[in-house]
Amino acid sequence: MHWGHSVSRDLVHWEEWPIALHPDASGNCYSGTALLPQRALPEIATASSTPSPVLFFTGTQPNAQHLATSPDGGRTWHRYPGNPVVPSGNRDPKVFWHDASQHYIMLLYVDPTASTPEGYGIFRSENLVTWERVGHIPHWYECPEFLPMTSAVTKKPVWVLYGYYRTAMKPGPGDVSLPSAYQLGEFDGKSFTPLTLPRAAHQGPNFYGALTFMHAPREEIIMMAWARGTQFPQEPFNQCATVPLRLSLRALQGVDVLHFEPIDALKTLRGAPLLETRAMPTEEANRRLEIIPKEAGVDATLRIRPDFSNPLRIQVRSLVWEYDPKTRRLTFANKTVVLAPSPTLDIRILIDRGIVECFWNQGQAAYAAGSLHTDVGPSLSVENAGTSIMESLSVYPVSDIWASGNAQKLTSHESQRQRAPNNARDVQARSDSRD
């Protein structure tokens, strides 16, 4: 397991750099995070006199947390000679600066003990080298994220804990298992005090191990996930990542709800519309959708005013979403969510050759599902809608990021990338090569 390395100015067009971390005597390089320190730290001095990014990752012989520094602002990486900096714990360190307590914080997945269930251990440090364990959050598994946000309901600061929540390692009847979950709470630098129960976040099914970018432009919180389980036959890469998503809390019926939406920069890939319609019966709009080639990558937006006496069925290839306007229940792959009341449905669908991502009502419900353009079924269809009205429909072709105007100077695998399908996601856009 290596750490791949890619850089981007817009999170859409990527340039591959040489491998950042290679396995050594400490084992493989498992998941972790990158951090830009608040100031230059003498304990991890580099050739630079200004703060330079550092990497935290898990070595596997045995599982322990390691640190790597960069002498040239992030281009090349060197392991800290005092590794491991946290010899205990299990894997997937999430590290960030907590201004209120003036400490660096590490959330880390830890195995259960005789007295403590599995969960996220909380560690803190003043220098990124010496760490003290100060807390534990039970029943969370792998790849933690911890985000300061603002409640849309109270307008007060709140912390969003994100990861895989499960009440049992082998869930049975009555147990909760949410591979993408979030929980709102308060954090004082040592302990997390929940304000809500854990809730389902992204609906998947090919969405796991998600991480956010530090210091994103405009202070947006932007997340990418491992599209675990996606397949790309005869291609020189394994699985992919999702598109980058902007996270926000929105008030729905007096409750803060986490939303996932594609970042605005993805719209720069759109070409002239293949199809644009306004105010027509969905049956007629569906006939017009038949012109979309199955092999085309497209970005489609739909606004539908549903007929409350008829269900709505959205299909992309063999993937099917079913919506019941009476109950507001949206079902996909045998999982159902209830959307908040709204007179219309706003749907955005990103269709690529090997993955489809779908967002309902500004990302209140979000999906990422592996799907090859050779699979059976239509390119895109809207069916069984009765007298529902397609208030607007736009379908844009999406350009190949490797051949579009912002050409990249690839340093490795260039000939392979020219063979890649029409997506940005075969590159290792996040530092996790677990599969």
C-alpha cells in the first residue's frame, strides 16, 4: 500500500506527481490525513523556515501512527526519524488544529478492549510529536472526520463528527450500522458532547472512507470519498474516487441536516446542452431523453413538479430511484429516505462511464453507485409520473478532464491515463490506497 500524490488548483483537473510514501520495515502505508501546521515546529524542522505540510498515516507492523515531513513545500516527503509518534491505537489518523484549546487534535480509530467498545480515540499534542490520549467516542469505525460548522437552526458553532457508526462489530437484529454517518455535538479539546443521535449521511452505496480538504477556497468544506467497489474492466487502475462535494448544514423542519452537493467547478466541464426543455409533461421529456448516447458522460439537472397520485421513477442504466410523492419516500437499492416537504423535486445526475452520482433537493439525499456504460437500461429516463410536469430539464455533455483546456503535465502513467474513461476519479485524489 502506497500513498499516491496528485495536485490540483480546482479539484477537477489533476496532475499526478510521484508516489509520496512507499512501504518500508514499518509496513504498508494505510490511511491518514495531511495538515499545514500553525507555525514552524522545531520538533519536526525541515529545510523550510515557514510551516510546511505534514502527513499522518498508519504503519502496519504493528499498526501505529507515523509522521512524514516535506522540505520543499509538499513536493517530496520524508519519514520522521522518531516514528511512530503514536505507538498505540489502530489506524486512520485525522489531525487538525483546535484553536480554542491551542492544541493539535488527532481522532483515531481504536479497537475495543475489555472495558471500552471500539470507537474514535481523542489525542492531543502541542508539537505533533508528543501525543496524549484524552478521550473516547464509542461505536465509530474507521476513517474519522471532525468538522467545525455553523448550525442552520441555532446559528451557533457546532462540531460535525463523521464516519462509520455501528453499535456492534457484527451487527444483528436491532443493531445500527451506518457506513456513512454524522452526529452533531460540542467539543472542548478533550471530549465530544453529542447534541443529536448519529444519522445516515451520504446514501452510498459506493461511498466510503470520505475525507475533507483543509483550507479549501472560501472556507468551504469539500469532501471526496473512496467509491469502494466500483469496477473498470480492462483499465490500468483500481476503483475510483467520487467527485468533490461541498458540505453544508441546512434547516429542514427545524432540524440541521447535512447536505452533499457537487462543487461549482465541475460546471466548467459542461459543453453546449444536448437537451434543454421547459414546462412539459414528463412523458414527453422522457421521449426526448432517448437521444442521449449511453457512452456519453453527462451532467443532467431536472426540476419536476410531481403528480401526487403517481410514483416517479428515475432510471440510469440498471440503477433505479423510486419516489412516492404521497409519503415523500425515496428508495434506491432497497434503502429508503424521507425527503422534506417541497412542491418540486430538484435532481442533479452526473453520469460517467463507470459511476453515477445523483443528488436530490440540493443534496439532502446523495448517492454514488458503480455503473458501467455497457450495463443494460436507458441512458436516463423519467417514468411512471402520471401528470407530473418537467418544469426544467438540461443535459450537458461533460468534457474529459485529461483532454480539456487545462491540460496537465503528468509525470507518470501518461500513456495509461490517455486510455482512462471520461472521469477525473482514477487518480489518487486522496491519500488512501487501501485497495
